[in-house]
Amino acid sequence: MSNIRANLEEIRNRIDGAARKVGRDPARIRLVAVSKKVPVEMLREARACGQRLFGENYLQEAAAKIAELGPGFEWHFIGHLQSNKGAQAAGLFDLVETVDRLKVATALDRARAGSGRVLPVLLQVNIGRESQKSGVLPEEAEALLRQLQGLPNLLVRGLMVMPPFLDDPEAVRPFFRATRELAVKLADLGLLPPPGQTELSMGMSGDYQVAVEEGATLVRVGTALFGVRE
């Protein structure tokens, strides 16, 4: 018997507690259930427990799941995206969280042209300046956002980060705080929605409560919900 219902309840309670601790409205924070390598039966179970939003890392896997599961789900792309896969991603997902260069954004924009549907995206920032990770460097975010303003079929809703993996959630806090401060600065320049409307996708299974305390509006949780993948 799966523990998905109990896990979901615990995660939501922890999100609520972290939000209330800092005076935030828990309703402003959404859980992205990270579903890579999770079988569709478990996704159906999570959906039956009220979880509607799922995040996928791999296009091929996501395409098969989305086709099989049908309507009633919201899908975010949270993996590294190559520009030659932009058309496929734009057709599958409700939001792409990992736009980190103009070439990718242009491919997504071109794919949505003529559809009458603007694609919401997040700008992925390499907040920890790690050479092995994707994302625009914090000081380059402004310039890239100015370029993205010229793409009529994309709507930049906020920022997404994957800070360094550290055992102590408190050690990750400065990266979450720096992301929030960067978002405020970019919003003041008119390059992101105003604070309170900006999306901040940050925090995973080990540190999502700290991320919520620092302003996360989307937390990406997989292992704590579905268990360790095969």
C-alpha cells in the first residue's frame, strides 16, 4: 500500500507551518510533485488525493505520461531543455521552469506563435555559480530578461533555482534569500511581475521548508512524496 496520501498531508502541513512562521499565506505556495521515473499509477493516486501539479525532467517520459493520463493535470518542465526540443516542450507543458538562454526561449516562443496561447516560463538562475549546473548567472539575468521581453509568445513569471546540495537546510538559506532579493530587484526594473505576484521555484525534499520561509511560491518535491526512485 502506498504512503502517498500520508506523505502529501505531511508535506502540505510542513509548507503551511513554514509559511505561517514568517507570516505568509500558505495558499500562495504550490507543491510541484516531481514525477520523473514515477509510474503513472502513483501519479493517478496523487491526483486522487488532490495533487494536480506535476514536474517532469525528461521530454520523452513526460510525453508518454501526459498522453496516458489525459486532462486534469498541470505539467511543469523542470529539466534541462535543449533548443531543438523547444517545440515539443511548448506543446506539452503548461509552464517551463528552466529557460536559461535566449536560444531556448526563442524556440519556445516560435513554437507557440499563432496558437493564441502565451507560454508562461521561469528564468533559471545559477544562484550557486556551480559550473556543472544550468542557469544564467545572477548578474546576467537582467540582460537576458530584457532580450526575452521581445518574445511576444512567452510570459516570464519569475525565477527558478537549484542551489548547491547541502546536508543542512540552513546552509542553503542564503541562496534562497539571494534569489528572492534578485527577484525584487528585477521586478523593480519592470522585468518580472511585482513582488507578491512573482513566482519563485526553489526548495526540494530536503530544504523546502526553509525555501518557503524565504519566499518560495513553488516547491519541487519528489522523494519525500513518492519515495526513492528505482
